[in-house]
Amino acid sequence: MRNNRVALFDGIEEGGIRATSSYSHEIDEHDNERAMEGLQDRVNLLKRLSGDIHEEVDSHNRMLDRMGNDMDSSRGILSGTMDKFKMVFETKSSRRMFTLVASFVVIFLVIYYLTR
């Protein structure tokens, strides 16, 4: 008798009607599934974002390596040029030195105006 009464009045409480436990369980399960789907979407987004960041970092590292190699080769060329200038300044006459410096300045100005 007690079991029949509990089954009959299971959904009724003081002040109103309470949802049955199976219905409440379905709602909770549905909310959990929606929350899990939302979390899965966020995880996938973060995974793609971290992959994009990784690719970007690799790209920048390759670019920096190339720039470092270019700077090393430029440094070598400039040091060779400076050695030649030192040798010219030490061994040649002042007229030749003036011609060399003047031609260097003219070439620099021509390149400057062409690139401008």
C-alpha cells in the first residue's frame, strides 16, 4: 500500500508539483550534453588556434634564420670593403683617395634617388 501511494504522489510536494525524477534526469542529461558539445567546440577552436600559432612561430623562426645568415654575409662583405678602404687610404696618394671617396658619395646619392 505504501509503494502505491508513493508512486501515486511522487511528483507532488508542498507548494506545488515537482518534476518526476526521470524527467529531471533527462533535463540534466540534456544540459550536460549541450555543455559538453560547447566545451568540445571550444577545445577544437583552441586546438586549431594553437596549431596556427605553431605554424606562425615556425615561419618566423625560418625568416629570422635567413635574416641572420644574410646579416652574417653582409658583415663579411662590409668588413672586406672596409679593409680595402683602409689599404687604399694608407697606400695611395691623397688625390686618388679624394676621387675614391667622391665616387662613393656620388654612387650612394644616385642609388638613394633611384630608390626614393
